[in-house]
Amino acid sequence: MVLTTTDTIEGFKIQDYLGIVSGVGVNARKATFTFNVEKYFNSLEESVLQIKEEAFQKIKENAKKLNANAIVGISVDVETFPSSMYIMVSVTGTAVRVG
């Protein structure tokens, strides 16, 4: 499946616009505070990457349900909830069929 932030895919023609699709990932465990700043930020980076990957897997699954073979116009939004230390990544785009 082709995923892109652009509205077109070079070398392909969009045959059908199938609808808006999204995927959301949220960290399942609360982060723990540590005095080792480098370790904290490395852990945070790893968490964001895992959550983002989860969101992208979900958007692809949702696009496949519409028989899409590509998603265009993808936007990624990262939300943080400082009081609970949760992170949410949402990914939205348009499911299309290209040929």
C-alpha cells in the first residue's frame, strides 16, 4: 500500500476516492519519571515511534476495508497529556484506488 502526505502519487492515476480513513495509537502504560534525562528522552522517543507505527497500521487496515491500495493527503497529529503523561498519535488521510 502506498502512503503519502501529498495529494497525488507520481506515476499513478487516482481511479477512485473511497473515503477518509484514520488510525489512532495511544501509549498503554504510564511513563515513569526518571532523573536520567537522556534515558527519559530516549524512552519517550521510542514510545512515540511505537505509537505512531500502531496508528499507521490501523489506518492501513481501515483503508484495506474500503479496498484501497493507497492513502493520500496523510497528516499526523501528536497530542500529549502532561497530567497523565499519555501520548496519542492520530493519522488521517484519504483512501484511494490507484492504477
